[in-house]
Amino acid sequence: MTLYGVGLGPGDADLVTVRGKAVLQDADVVYSPGRLSRSVATEHVPAERIGDLDFPMTRDEDELRRAWKAAASEIAPRAREGTAAFVTLGDPNVYSTFGHLRRTLDAFHPEVDVETVPGVSAVTAFTTALGVEVAAGSTLALREAARGTAPTGPDRMVLFKVTDAPATHEKLVDAGYDVVYGRRLYMEQGETVVTDDPGALADRDYYTLAYAERDDVDATPATATFAETEDDGESSTERLRTDGGVNDGDQPKSGHARDDDPTTERERERLERAEGEACGDEFPGAVGR
Ligand SMILES: C[S@@+](CC[C@H](N)C(=O)[O-])C[C@H]1O[C@@H](n2cnc3c(N)ncnc32)[C@H](O)[C@@H]1O
């Protein structure tokens, strides 16, 4: 049958997706690569359905290949006979052990179907936890900053594996970045910390990330000007309404507008352009207008 790679989200049991929860509840066996993912999984699955896998803590590639081959041999028969799940924190396709399992199954057990259920990744969850908005038109790079390293270059970076925050911080500040840190965001285990003080994170904790933004980055979205506007009344500028082009004034409240109606066509084009601009997109017909 199938092996499902299920993303559990950052750690809080109620950030597992509805689909992820359904898969976990239906699975005959649920494998977890670590203690934290296991404790989230057990919020949704009885402990007797959690499977055991052994993973060595090693960087030796031969040893890792042997361990994944052994894990795949354990999982494959369970996935052939029924439904198995392999959980990871965050999303299974973002910096995750699930990729090793999928490749090993493809190589040695190609008869096993593999499907992925995406999860809320720390790559996106950090925005809400740290109060950061990645506005349309911004670029954002994902990097690692383990053992006090500090990658530089992009205007905005999410840094994973910040295991020596003070050392990483010093290098980032020297390179002209403002930095905010998040530790154990949306996690039931351990203390959640959000801070711009690296001294508060001097002890090592693998579940620490950073958001670094160049201090000279200039990004002012159109709506930022509202903050400076004293008069909150209707301006002469028409307010944007982006409702997917379905409901607008006297347009039909449901179903699709008729394609042969020129008024509707113009209206739809106006709304599509407004929506595209709101997302920072170039409306295809707008060039040269
Ligand atoms: C191997 S990556 C796993 C990423 C995961 N698959 C995801 O999509 O979020 C682990 C790194 O992600 C970051 N991370 C993951 N979950 C986190 C959380 N809840 N709070 C803070 N950082 C987290 C940390 O930087 C950690 O070192």
C-alpha cells in the first residue's frame, strides 16, 4: 500500500494539519525519527501504534546509508501490507530526514508507494512567531548557521541550526544585519524564547532559528502609508477589494460571470489586476499600458 511522510508542524499538537491527523489515525504503524516528533505523534496516535527505528548520531555517510537501508527494510513490509506513516517535525521536504527514507525506498523497495502530507514548516511559522512580514516582492533565503557560523549575502535570511547564537550574532551584525531569534517556537516541550539578545540564548538548543535582515533594506508596502495618515475617512483613492473576482457590487453572488458580457469582462480584468498587484505580481496585460 503506502508510506506517508507526514509533517507534524513545529511542535504544538494542534498545528498538525487536518489531513496529517487523518493519515496518522488511519495508519497501522507510525514511525518517528526522534523523541520530539514521537511526543507530538503520540498526541494523535496510541503509543502501541508507534514503531521503533534506530538512528545512529553520526555524520559518517556509510553508517548513515546502512541505517537508512535497515530502516527502509523495517518499514517496507509494513507499508506493503497496510498503511505506514513516517513523521517529521515541520515539513517532510524541508531539511528533513524523510528525504533519506524516500530515496532509500525508491532504491531498494520501489514497489512501496510514497506520499507526502505537507506540514507547517519553521520556514514559514517563524514569521508569525517573530512578528515578521515577508512582503510581496521580497527575497528570502534559507541557510544554516551551525556552530557560530554566519552566512551573509541575501537581504533577508532564515537561519536554521543556530547553535551558538552569540558567535553568529557578532558576525551578522558586523556584516550589517539586524537579527531576531526564535527558540522552540510553537513547541510544547521546553521554553519558547523570542529575542534580539543573543546572550539570552547562550546555551545550545538545536531548535533555534534566526531571522536576519540587512539594516539598509528598504521595503515600504503601499499600505504602510496608512500608518502616517491622520484622516481615517474614505480617501479619493478607490479602496481595493480582492475577493477572487466572484462577488462585487451587482455581480452574481455565486457561480462564474458570463464570458460574453463585456462589462463583466472589464470588471474581472480590473479585479484580476488589483489582485495581482496586491500580491506583487505583474498583471500580464498591464505592460505598456
Ligand atoms: C533539520 S531542520 C528541520 C526543519 C523542519 N523540517 C521544518 O520544516 O521546519 C531543524 C532546524 O529547524 C529550525 N526549527 C525547526 N522547528 C523549530 C521550532 N519549532 N522553533 C525554532 N526553530 C525550529 C531550527 O533551526 C532547527 O535547527
